[in-house]
Amino acid sequence: AVALAAGARPPNPGDVEERQLVNLVEEMALAAGIPPPRVLVVDSDDAIVRYKARRYLDGADPTSATMQRLRDDIADSPIARGLLADLDMSSPNDREGMSTIYLTFRYLADIDYPPGDERLVPYRDHVYRWLRGHERDYDGPLFIRGTHRVHASVHGNAIYASVALGLANDDTDELCTNLLRYQWPGGGWNCNKQAATK
């Protein structure tokens, strides 16, 4: 129902490429020993959908001129414009605003927003200052029985977004260093504040 509401339709049996898609899905299901799923097709002129389909489904070279133009188009997509508007309306001085800035920074990376947009630098810096506050806690009250109690994904998402958006700098490297420093001896991270947690 959700897919149909988004404009998905059954494949056109007269379309060679759509028939090939159905055949591929049926062959994969047969090889896996599962019933073939229903195949639906979405016709979209959305820049995000076009870029992701070409890059991640067709395997197009993201460094080609065509793909770079497609990625540049994402900046003018309704979703990207909405995310940028959310950033503009959010204050780093309150919890809700800072949460919006942090999540939106990551969402822009998720939609393959074009890298190197200098307008995003102040928001990256807000996120980093916010993380520094967390780090003071990690080295203070959240350093319990010799281990840091850390939500590693918070650092991880900020680092990922910075790299994906072409905005990584020396501070990004420091966040990576600290994230590795917070790692537990077993190789992972844990945010449980119970002293007995192992």
C-alpha cells in the first residue's frame, strides 16, 4: 500500500528492461529457495531517485560528468531544499534545534547531497561543538570502571556526514581518534551506565 501510494506500478510486460527486471528478481528468488516477491516500478524525475538508481542499481561511475551533473541536481530537489530550510530554522542553543541540526546534517549525506557546500560548514561546526560537550561527559562521569559509556553512533554519524559532504577537517580526524579511544577492550562500544556492565 505504501509503495502504491508513492506511485509504484506493476512492470509493463511490453517493456524489455522491466521484463528483464522481473526475470532477474524471479531468478534470484528461485536460487534462494523463496517465493518471488512482487515487483513494482516507480517512475520518478526526482534527482535523488535518479542519482541513486544510476549509481547503486546500475553501477554508474560516480566520477563521470553525467553522474556529477545528476548529483548536483540533488541540491535543487524539494527534499534537499526542505532539509536546508530545517537547518536555517534551527537554533543550536536549544536541545530540539541542535537535534534537528545533527540529524539534518546526516540526512543530507544520506541523500547524496553534493559535496563541498560551504553553507553547511557552520552547521558542521555546531555539531562538532555539541559532540565536544558529550566528550567531556565521556571522559568524566561516563568513564565508569575504566571504560567509556558512549553512544558511538552519534560520533559515527557526524564523521560519516562530514566525509560524505566533503566537509571533513582536522576536527573530524580528532573525532575519529576519540571514537577509537572510547572503544572497549573487546572491540565495540557500550553506552550502558550500569557499573557492572561488561
